[in-house]
Amino acid sequence: MRKKSKKKKEMSLFLRILYLLIGLFLFSLSFNVFMVPNSFVAGGVSGVAIIANYLFGWDNSLFIMICSIILLFISFIFLGKEKTMGSVLGSLLLPVFVNLTSYISVYLQVEESLLLSAIFAGVLAGTGYGLVFKAGFTTGGTDIINQIISKYLKKPLGTAMLMSDGLIVLSGVFVFGISKLMYGIIILYIISILTDKVVLGISDSKAFYIVTDKDQEIKDYIINELGHGVTVFQAKGAYTKEKQDVLFCVIPTKEYFALKEGIRLIDKDAFFVVNDSYQVVGGE
């Protein structure tokens, strides 16, 4: 039993490392094939590297390596050993992958379509980031700065990211012009969407919370017509102080409109909220 558990743990670690390596490769490919040739500054240490390379001719991978090591020391001081350990592997491997994929870019000649390049840059980088985060690692860099801002300035992590990465993207305007800023924003937007999709997965179910005066009819419709179970919660209105049942059910996304229209036909005044459900475990 112990051997089986140990083997499962090792396999889990193997998959995490595999996700990390694939993620770093995809991001580095995006960086060298699409971002560097088109001077797309999309935040992060990699964005600063593009600016530094243009202004001073500094090597991208070496610049990223130096910044990553400095930021790891800063992380150790301000965030502690435990949080820093999650950034070490990604921080040190990223510049290595950036260096290796720089040779690939010589053989991948992409047509000069800035919009297509921005889209593919975002898709590859977002997928890469998502795989790294899904494996439980980070790429370090401005992620460390964001955590420090969030911890010491008491800012939400999203606000911290906007402050650090936004400043880097805006600084690119003074070097590459306003049009490259717009492409950088497109890349950032795509990265944010793809990262979430890779980490969370694609929702194949919908969770309904339904408040209605015709709860028995709607329960019968869900159970008998759609063939799904229903859970009933006891709730109380904050204003009216009246107790009322809240119906909860999870259905496949393809049946979303069937349930939505069914509720409307039974009770046009029903109140309901629908959320994406990324993982459903158990039940019938």
C-alpha cells in the first residue's frame, strides 16, 4: 500500500514538472517568435527585457536571469522562504528556455501581421502561464513584486498586477509608440483569459440557484423532465425577514437553455443565478 502511494506521489510530481517545462517552453516560444520581433511589451520582466534590449542591446535571457535572481533574494527577505521556494524553479528555468527558443525563432518566419502575431503571442503565453500555475509553480519576476505590493500596501493581488504590469506596458509607449501599447493590451487580455481557462478548465456544467413561489412545480420539472436532482436550502430574506426555499441544481451546459426557459414558463417572476461549474464530483 505504501509503495503504491509513493508511486502515485512520484507520478504526480512528474506531471507537475512536465506541465512546468511545457508551460515555460510555450511562453518562451511566444516571447521569441512573436513578442521580441514585433516589440510587444506585455508586462513582466520579459517586457522590461524587450525595452532594455532595444535601448542598450542587452541579451534578453541574461537580463531575465539577473532580474529573476535579484527578485528571488527580495522575495526571500519580504515574503519568506516558503513562498520563495515556489518561484525558484520557474525563475531559474525561464531564462534558460528563453535562450534555447531564441534559436528556433530564426527558423520560424512569421508573416508581418501585427494583429495575428499579438493574438498568437497571447494564446501561447496564456497557455504557458496556465500550465505553470496549474503545476503549482510561478515564473517569478513581477509575480514576486505583486505579492509584496499586496502584502505590505494591503492591495488586492489584481490591483497589484495592474500597478506593476501596467507601468511596464505604459513605459513601452515612450520607446515603441502608442500602437504597440494597444497590441500589448490585447496580448495581456488574451493571456488573462487563457490562463484562467487552463488552470480552471472549460466549464461543462451550470449551477442554478433558484428562488420562486412555485418551487414544487420547478422541482418536478427538473427531476421529471430533465432528469436531474435538486437540493433545497432554507433561506431568509434580509429585508422581508421571510423564510423561503432556495433550489440548487447542477446541469450539463447543453441543457442550460432548457432549464432557463422552463423556469420562465413556470414562473416568470422567478429569481435565479447561474454560475459556471468547473468540477462536479459525486451524486447521480
